[in-house]
Amino acid sequence: MRYGFTTGSCAAAAAKAAAYMLLSGREKNEIEIDTPKGILYHAQIEEIVRGEKEVSCGVRKDGGDDPDVTTGSLVCARVWAEEEGQAFRREERNGTAHGRAQAAEIVIDGGVGVGRVTKPGLDQPVGNAAINHVPREMIEKEVQEVCQLFDHCGRLHVEISVPDGEMLAAKTFNPRLGIEGGISILGTTGIVEPMSRQALLDTIRVELRQKRAQGYEAAYLSPGNYGLEFMKQAYGYDLDQSVKCSNYIGETLDMTVELGFRQVLLTGHIGKLVKVAGGIMNTHSKEADCRMEILAAAAVREGADAEVLRQILDCISTEEAVRILEQAGIREAVMERILEKILFYLAQRVKGEIRVECILYANEFGELAKSAGAERLVRAGMRE
């Protein structure tokens, strides 16, 4: 299946092209950027509008074979320099800038069709444009590269917009998350990988079968690499060694039983695994999302008052909810109760045929809870 490129990659490519045209005075109809995945993105530039002090252009989003509401939309960047008298054109000699000074200051914001954050607990603080941190880093890197090429060390403003973004946002979870006025500019790898359900399940089965053929008796599962740094720091364990089960926790557990594994370690962020505490075995948000209700129910059992419950139910992220539990002094007790329910449903899914261990974590608090045999299984996995 064909991969595509994220809105973050499109924004970075458009910003780089606009900056290049502003500082060079020459039109640019295509541009190349590096993605965090290490795959080069060769983008075609559209709707170029050049002025003496600002340039705007766009890159058409191509989501590959992944069904995505933003595919076909134009992601635009408008770039302008703030300082009066700043030289916009510098001589480019053999592709190398001469006399480079300090780095330019890049100011990134959202325009028409890019949402704005109105509730806490998301990637960006309240008030910021919904341009996540990785796309911001990509834009900064690519525009700085152009600034260095032309010895520009002033301040450049980059405004990202999506003309049909407000209409598209109605088809996403943004309104529910408190992101108003448009879509989010997203992407952690810069690449959109097709999310065919059967293709993912086939890949998971192949990886598990391979591990079993190599003599592994324990299967190490994780929804993804979220929490990669936590596991490295806490246990010296690289989540890249685990099999990525994505949202398909139940079906992956079925495979571990079929393939004859004796033990399973499931490691994941509270945002995904709290759903398992409600017996939900496909954790995709379109399948089910009762994260706050499950947390609130567990908090009731630990004596939370009505105000704490209201605060939890109003949260848009589990990180925010865990913070409220911490302030109420019941975080550890609630997490242990959540873990108990997770283990119950995992054991029920495997019908008691194999032993299942679990580690829960959050970005802010690190490890939230772990089952009795989890750490032993991690250590054993590091030796294999």
C-alpha cells in the first residue's frame, strides 16, 4: 500500500518554499524536505503569490492509501520578515551561504482553517494554533536551513493555513477536543502509513509468528512507541523490540494464544489502556471512548467527591485526569484499581490459557501501576 505525507510535512514544505522565494527573489515550483521518518518528501508547490515583503504558497495533501479527510486539501504557508530594512535577497554561491551569523528567529502561527486550542491537556497550550510540536520543529528546521543559505538572521513569521480546514474539522474530533476554527497540523514521523485493518493484523501475526519461531515464550506487546523514552529510562527497555498491536489489543491476544506463547507483557499509556479496564479490546476512538467515565467510576470506589468527578468528566486527556487524581490524593489507589480491571479483562480474553502482565504509564507521572510479574518479564525480555 502507498504511504502519504502528513499535514505537518505539507506545512514544512510550503513554509520552506515560501521562505526560499522571499529571500531569493526567485520562484520555486518544487521543494524537498526531510521527514522525521528519514524519508525525503519532494513536494510540488501550488498557488504561489509573491510580494516584495511576503510570499505565500501551498502544498496539496496526499494521504497515500490511507483514508483521510484532509487528502486533497491545500496546506498553505505565508512567510514575511518583520524588521524594516532587512535585506530580503542574498547571493547564493554554489549552494553555500557566506558569512553566516546567528540563527534567525522563526515565529510560527496558524491562520484560516487551522484550529486554535481552547482547552488544556493537548499537545499545545490554550491559545496556541493547533500545530503540534513535531510539525513546528519541522517548519523551524526547514525555514532555518533557508535562512542560513541566504545569511538571513532576522525574524521571519510563518503562518500556516488550510482554506477548507474549518469545514474539514467538523469531520474530525477537533470540536470535541476543544480545538476551534479548523483542523490540526499533525504528524510525528511526517509519513502517513496506510491503516488497513487486515494489513495491520497480518503484520502483527507475522511478527508474532517470527518471535515464536525464534524461541520466545513471552510476547511483548505495545500499542505503539508512545512512552518510548519512559521505558528506556525506567527499565532500559526499548519498545521497538515489542510487537506493535496498534488498537487491536483483543485480536493480538488471540494470536498469542493460537501461536503458543506462555506469557504476555502489555505496556502502554493510560490513554489507550484505560479503555481495556472497561472491557474494550479495540481502543480506536471511533470504536469506543469512555476513558473519563472509567476513571471516574474507579475514583468513586476510592472516595472521590462530586467536584473531583465533575473535573475528571470534563477532561479531554487522560494526562489531565491523572493530574486531578494526584491533586485529590487518590492517584495511586485509582491506578491500582484500573490495573486490576485491565488484568481481569485481559485474562478473560485469553481464557486463562496464558499469563498476562501489564505496565501503565503517563508522560507526566511516569509509571502509574504495574502487575506483580511485569518487571521480571521486562528483565527477561532484555536478556533474550
